[in-house]
Amino acid sequence: VATTDWPMDSVACHETTVPGSRPDGVFFLAEESRPSQVPWRCLLARDLDNLLAPVCLSASHVGWGCLRLEPVWVQTGEAAGLAAALAHQGGVPVAQVQPTLLVAELAKRRHLISFLNDADSFLPESWVPAVQFFGTQGFFPGFDARPQAPLTKAVAACWLAITAELVSAGCLGDVAKHVQQVAAAEREASGGMDSTDFGEILEQFVTQPISPTLLQILHGPSRPLNRAQTCEMLFTIVHAALADAG
């Protein structure tokens, strides 16, 4: 639900030293631990189901090194406010807000939840929220979404499997598994996917409405699809399913 670009660091836990070293507990992981994402569960109190803590987050001593910055608190504050609104609308405690729906709603509002070199949340293009959302769902093995690159059949198969799981379950059981599968698909020479073939596959398992603009892509003259168009279509489907569920 938020991001941080500050490295994990730790001041001395106590003054014990060995010859040639700094005090015990000091480290500064300048590149190893950034950028990183802040999970929803950090804002939740363990024993209270209707309390959010967007500043005094749940974190270890080491994790707090990444979280103790005002930009992070701005983001977690926005996430907490939106979660409270969703809880009020649904008539449930904040602990029962659907996390994937919260992430999707944050993405719609162009809240930065994924670090991507080519899909900053401030870009005006309509596909940016979709790419930001799917950056949290295993669509991209690295920091490049490559939105204008052609969609390949192998990647399409992986993305459709992720979409199907999100529509049916509301969340992913193993995001890391999907990331590995997408990474393997991106290395595969499987040819491009056109809009006609993609539309036929999509209609087999999707009942949620697709926006009229995107329907024109699917039912108009067959054309190659790029990754941005595909993400935007799949995001409308997933968001509708999540909203219907709750």
C-alpha cells in the first residue's frame, strides 16, 4: 500500500566492539534493500480489528529504518484513509477490508505502489494505474514493465492465469511463483498475440464488463496487442470483480 526508497539501516544496538569494527548492530544496506514496498498488514494492530496505525507502523528495529520517513507516512496515511472509507462503505471493521481491492483502489488514484522505470504513477496515460497494480501481482519480474512492447502468447497465458485467480479468489496464493512463470515466459520465443485471439480467450472465463473503449480493441479489426493495452483490459476486469466481492 506504500513504497519507500530509503535503505535499511541500523544504529548501534550497544557499544560492544571487536578490534577494527564499528559498534555492534551498525549497518547501512545502501543498495541491497531499496526500493521496497510496505504491506497492508504493517498498518493493522494485532489484537484490535478496527484500528489503523499509518505512522507508528508494525515493524522490526531493522525494518523501521526504511519506514521512518515522512514520504512513507504520507503514503500510508492516504492508504489508511482510503481503507477507512472502504470499511465504512462495506460496514466492516478495517481489518476486514479486502487488501487486493484496497491496492486496486490506490492504483486507480495513481498512488505509487510499484517501482517501475517506465510506468511512474504521475504519467498521464490511462494504462498507468493498471500497470502499477499488476506490479504488485507478479506481472513483471523486474523494474521494467515495457508497456509498449508487443504482448507475446506465453506472457498472455501467464497474465490470464493470474487474472483468473484474482477474479475467482480475490488474491494470489503465491505471487513469487507467478513472477517466476512470467520470467520464463518472457524468455520464450512464442510470437505475438493479436486482439481477436486474446478476446476469444478472455470471453471464456470473464463475466465482468469491459470498458467500451477496450471492447473496440477486442471486437474491431484484429491488431497486435501491446502490454499496456492488455494490462488496462485485465485491470478493468479484476477491479470489477473485486468491487463486486466486497
